[in-house]
Amino acid sequence: MARLFALLVLILLTCGCSPAGGPFSHQPTSAQALFAKGVDQVARGKPARAFVLLKEKYPDSPWTTRARAVTALNRKIRQQARTLRALRQQKEQCHRENARLSQEVARFQSDLVKLKKLLIENELRHH
């Protein structure tokens, strides 16, 4: 999960790179600095307070758009991690139930063999 997040952040960062004089050069570096700080906070699993500040101070900045994208991706990653944990728990429960049922089937098969032997012995006694 962390690798996926890092890759997505790297893609967002490199897609926004432009040479001097490009469309983003007029943006103050503080917006970019807030974005970088927010990415660092997200990567460390902490609340991205820098993104909140970025959205307040620079609502029209391309860095704010990227911050929204990172926030959405992070939310999706956390949601998928919760789903994955739940599925792993269900899998473990299924494995335990399967083991219990397999033991029960083995006991039933053993009991069936014993009953067949008793039935045969009983038939032989009465003939």
C-alpha cells in the first residue's frame, strides 16, 4: 500500500513539473512547500494539516488540486486497507470453520464404517 501511495504521489509531482516560465511558475513556492509538507504528513500516516492550510490560503492553486487528489487517493487506500483486513479476517474464520467441519466429516465417516460393520455382524448373527 505504501509503495502504491508513493508511486501515485510521484506521478502527481512529476506531471506538474514544468520548465521555468511554464504555467505553474507564477505560483508562490509556499503553495508548493505546503503541498510537499502535506504529502510528507500523509506518507507518515498523520493528518494532512498542511493540505487544509494550502486549500485555505491558495484555493485556486494547481497544488491545491493535487492536494485534493492525494487526499482522495489516501482515503481510497485507507478504505481498501480496511476492506482487505476484513477479508483476511473472514478468510481466517472460513479456514477455522473448514477445519472444524473437516474433523466432523472424518468422525461421521468413521462412525459410518463402524455402523456398517455392526450391520454386517448383526445380519450374520440372524442368518
